[in-house]
Amino acid sequence: MRTVKKMADMSGRLLFVLFVLISAFVFAMFQGGIVSWTVFYIILPFIIYSLLLFFYPMSELTVKRTIRTPQVQNGEKLIVSLSIKRKSRFPLLYTVVSENWADREIAIMGGEKLKRLFIFGFRKEFEWEYEIEKMPRGEHILQGVMVEVSDFFGWLRKTKFIESKHTILVFPKTTGIHYVPFDTQYDQGVMASPLSIVKDTTMATGVRNYQSGDRVSWIHWKSFARTQTLMTKEFEDRRSQELFLILDGRAAPLFEELVELTASIVKEASSHQAGLALMTTGPEPSLFPFIQSEEQLHRSLVHLAKIKPAGKEVADSLADFGSTLHHGGSIVLITGNPDGLFIQSVLRSVKNVESIICMVVVKRDDPNLKRIEDDIRLAKSKGITVHLLSREQFTDAFKEVARL
């Protein structure tokens, strides 16, 4: 239907151009005189150009898109560059190029920046760069480019949609967090840290000969005093701390802040070689049981980039992963609404854990803070450590919990 409508529009415009040509010629023939023929010859070049434009193949136009900022976080600027090329040098006058985004939100944000008027002339290539400020987190799709060419007076217009799909993934904004382990575990956990320096320096299990690279603080000075030979203390290798993050996927006023805190913890804990797992709740819960490699970290961050808040109703999404939560480490709940239903869902599913810490992200001037405080008292009565956090406190989130 769209193709038929487009062909009918083009045919109508062509008939109008021919009507103008015939009308000018008839007027000059019957009226006679220099003025009439001058008008005809003045109009003739414009009509000839319109007729040539009608037969101009729009298929020769190609578009190449380059994303200048491949890694974009929530609230950052996106820079896109477009290169429009063609094979011939047929003179093109008014050429309007516009980007087509699948998301209406991005189209509104971009506004007039997503459309550009060119006068190609005889050139075969034209480049255009535009910016979109404060990109929202999520997966955004560029569908293609719409190109419209026109003659001098707009009598004849031709359009072509050039499909060029591109997916823009805007990651959650991350904050540098001072990572402090909640507790030190030796006999629990399933993942040993690959770092040899992760040792308990308060528990020496023996001595060995000094090796290049050993710390001075590890030298056994008493042995050196007796034997005049440098000896180094041997320590018990420590198991990495098991940390299980659970993000409350329900809709909340501060949902973006919840995702930001979760992404920041995942990134920072992973860099410290912590035994890390992540789960997001909701109607379709997702689980990342082990986040150790760069690829696993990237997959978890991609999920956090795409996640959307679920409805306010609570699905018991932890039940399917109950066995996974029997790991003996610390569970960190990240929520903006620590109500009884969510807390009970967690308590029914977790067993044999060292501790449960609930980080509640709030605004200090939130009118619902009183109700949240009532929920916090209930959670504390269940043995859960609760810590209220505003966005400004994300950097010291672990330090504050470690003091509790």
C-alpha cells in the first residue's frame, strides 16, 4: 500500500511538471511576443531539471554510519557520523537526510539534530555528524536513513529509505566504589582467588627461603637473626569472599540509581577478584552465577544495560534459584522498597549464608521515608543488616556497611 501511494504521488508530481511545461508553451504560442517566449525559456531549464530528476536512480545513494562514542554510559553524549555517497555527479540541489530511531524518546531528544539539509551540487560524497546529549540507559536501535531530494521549486520530490540498522547499547553509569570485604572466609566458598597476594598475613603457617619479589613485611626476622639467612613467612591462602548481589527488579522511583549501584558493585568487586554472582528479580529473573572473566563481567553489564523495571507486583522469582543461594557467602540486596513481601521472598530462598545485607537507595527528602523506615525495622528483626544510601553515598557504600 505504501509503495502504491508513493508511486501515485510521484506520478501526480510528474503530471504537474508536464502541465506547467505544456501551459507555458501554449501560452507562448497563442500570446506571441518576446515576453511570452522569454517566460517559456526561463521556465524550460527548471522543467528539464525536474524531468531529469524524475529519472535519477535513488538506488545509487549509499550511507555509512560510524559511532564515534562506542562506549556510552547513562547520561553521556552520543556522537554519530554519517557519510552519504553516490556514483554519478548529477547535480542534486536540496537533499534532506534524516536518521530514523526506533525509540520515540530518542527521536524527541534529538529533535532537529537528526535532520540535515544538504546542497550536494556535483559532489559525490557528503559527511554529517550529530550529537545527542544525555543518552538514557538501554538498548536503542537505529533503523536507517531517509533521504529526500527535491528540485528548485519543490515540484518534484523523491524519497528513499536506506536501511542501516545499528544497535546502541547505553550502559548504566558506574561510580568508583571503595571495595571493602564484609568478612574474611577461609573454609567457605568455592572459588579460590587467583591472586597470590590474597593471603591472611595474620596467620603464618611456616617459613621458606626468600625469593625476589617477596614483601619486606613477610621476612621472618627471628630466623634471620639466628641463621643470617633471609627467610620468608608462608601464609594460608585465603578463599575469595563469596558475594551474591540481588537486584530488586520492581518498578521504583529510583530504579536507575538501583541499576547504577548494582553495576558499580559488580565492576568493582570483579576487579578485586571477589567470588561474585548476580541475580535480578522480576517476572523473568536472570542469574549470573560466576562473574570472574572479562567476558562474564561484560555479559552482566549488558544485562544491566537492557533491564527494564517490572510491574510493582512481586513474583517469587527467587524460588527457582534457591539452591544457588546456599553458598555460604554474603548476600547483598539492592532495593528501593524493602517491604515485607520482598524480604520474606529472600528469606524463604536463602540458607546457610554468612550474612544478608540490604542496601536501600533513597532520597533524604522522600515523603515515603517514614514507611520505608517501618519496613527497615521489620527487616532488622529478621536478622538482616540494612543500610540506607543516597546516591551521593555510593562511593563509600561498602565502608559504611563494614562499620555496622
